[in-house]
Amino acid sequence: MRVHVQQQHAWRTAQGFSALRTDDVRVHVQRQHAWRTAQGFSALRTDDLRVHVQQQHAWRTAQGFSALRADDVRVHVQRQHAWRTAHGFSALRTDDVRVHVQQQHAWRTAQGFSALRTDDVRVHVQRQHAWRTAQGFSALRTDDVRVHVQRQHAWRTAQGFSALRTDDVRVHVQQQHAWRTAQGFSALRTDDVRVHVQRQHAWRTAQGFSALRTDDLRVHVQRQHAWRTAQGFSALRTNDVRVHVQRQHAWRTAQGFSELRTDDLRVHVQQQHAWRTVQGFSALRTDDLRVHVQRQQAWRTAQGFSALRTDDVRVHVQQQHAWRQGFSALRTDDVRVHVQRQHAWRTAQGFSALRTDDVRVHVQR
């Protein structure tokens, strides 16, 4: 066990107040327990705990207020448990948890307000469970979870307002489950989930307004389930889902108006189901769906009007069904849709224009 503590307190006033506070705390703990009995039972347990804390507080005022606050927190925990019995059962469990937190708060005003806020949070969790019995059953389970959060808030005004906001969120989850029995049954299941979110908000005005907004969302899901029996039955199932969304909004005016808007949406779905029996029956099913949407809108005027609009839509659908056992069958479906548009024109009394349309449809069976 280790403990580390530091503190610093300092301030001063003759009505021009100043202050400083600094804290530093560290804790590290390690443990190991091992034992064994005459009946053949044995066990080992290991624990590792670490804590790290930092703080800083500083501010000053003589009516020109300033402030700074910084926080740093870290926690790391590790555990391992292993044991075995005289009857042939054995097991291992491992846990790993990490937490990371950061904060920063800073602002200043003498009626020319400024501010900054930064947040950073990370969480990572890992687990592994494995065991086996004397009867031949064995299993493994693995879990991995990660969370990432970031934030930034910044703005300033002395009546010339500016602002920035940034958000970043990420989540990633992985799981794996595998097991097998003495009777010949075996199975595997794998899951993978990812989420990604981003945001940006920025604008500025001193009556010359500007703005930017950006959004980014991604979702990715993957799954696989596979198993087989001692009687010869086997199966595989796979799922794949993806979602992608993007947005951008930007415009500016000081009476010379401009605008840009961009949208991007994608959807991807895949599925596969396959199995076979010992009696000779087999089957396959495949599904594939894709959606693609794009948009762009842009124009500008200070009485010299310009404009652009672009649309893009795609749809793709596929299906396949096949199986056989004496009887055979095959079914295939294919559907495609493709749409494109373009609108463009410009005038400052020298008019120009362009319009393009493109439509395609494809069907197969």
C-alpha cells in the first residue's frame, strides 16, 4: 500500500483578492491471496488498485475577475481470481477497469467576458471469464467496453460575440462467448457495437453574422453466431448493420447572404443465415440492403444571385434463398433504384441555368 498527499494553500487580500489551492493525492494498493486445502482445492486472488487525484484552484479579483480550475482524476482497478478443485473444475476471472476524468474551467471578465470549459471522460472496462469442468464442458467469455467523451465550450464577448462548442462521444462494445460440451456441442457468439457522435457549433457576430454547425453520427453493429452439434447439425448467422449520418450547415451574412447545407445519409444492412443437417438438408439465406442519400444546397446573393442544388438517392436490395434435400430451390431478387438531380443557375441579369435529372430502375428475379 502506498499513499501520497500534497497540499498547497495560498491567498492574499488587501481588497485585491488572490488565491491558489493545489491538491495532489495518490493511492496505490496491491493484494495477493493464495491458499490450498488438503482436499485439493487451490485458489489465487490478486488485486491492484490505483487512484490519482489532482486539483488546482486559482482566481484573482480586484473587480477584474479571473478564475482557473483544473481537475484530474484517474482510477485503475485490476483483479484476477483463479481456482481449481479436486474434482477437476477450474476457473479464471480477470477484471480491468480504468477511469480517466479531466476538467478545466477558465474565465475572465472586466466586462469583456471570456470563458473556456474542457471536459474529458474515458472509461475502459475489460473482463474475461474462463472455466472448465471435469465432465468436459469449457467456456470463455470476453467483454470489452470503451467510452470516450470530450467537450469544449469557449466563447468571448465584449459585444462582439463569438462561440465554439465541440462534443465528441464514442462508444465501443465487444463481446465474445465461446463454449463446448463433452457431448460435442460447440458454439461461438461475437458482438461488436460502435457508436460515434461528433458535433461542432461555431458562430460569431458583431452584426456580421457567421455560423457553422457540423453533425457526424456513425453506428456500426456486427454479430456472428455459429454452432455445431455432435449429431452433425451446423449453423452460421451473421448480421452487419451500418448507419452513417453527416450534416453541415454554414451561412454568413452582413447583408451579402451566403449559405451551404450538406446532408449525407448511408444505411447498410447485411444478413446471412446458413445451416446444414446430418440428414443432408442445407439452406442459405442472404439479404443485402443499401440506402444512400446525398444533398447539397448552396447559394449566395448580394443581388448577384447564384444557386446550386444536388440530390443523389440510391437504393440497392438483394435477396437470395437456396436450399436442397432431394428437393432443390433457388430464389434470387435484385432491385436497384438510382435517382440524380442537379439544379444550378446564376444571374446578375446575365441569366444562366442548368437542370439535370437521371432516373434508373433495375429489377431482377
